[in-house]
Amino acid sequence: MNDEPLPDCAPANPADGGTGRPPVWCRVCGRPLTGRASRRTGLGPACDARLHPDRPDVRARRHEVEQDRLF
């Protein structure tokens, strides 16, 4: 059995500036991703916001109506 770690799973080496994680790039713009959520989705924050814009603020219309009093 080989006890050596795989090259892309090697522990972080602060001298190299490595994180010990395999590189992940944005699927839209190709930039390297560093955040946990960005790495999980494969999209950087700017590209994610562009592809999935926030929903507009839609408020339900309320109509005041006369009601009978409950006893």
C-alpha cells in the first residue's frame, strides 16, 4: 500500500502560498475560485449574481374590506 498523498491533495505549504486544495475555476469567466460556496457551485460571486439575479421586491396587494365582527 502506498502511503504518499496524491499531488492535488497535498497539505498546504505556506511558503508556496498553496492551500492544499485542487484548483477550481469559474465555469463562466475562468477565474480561480477561493470561497467555499463559490468552489461548491463552480461560479464566482459576480458570475453567480449575473446568472441568478435577485427577485424583484413584489408585495402582495392588500384590499381593505368591511368585515362582520366575530362574537
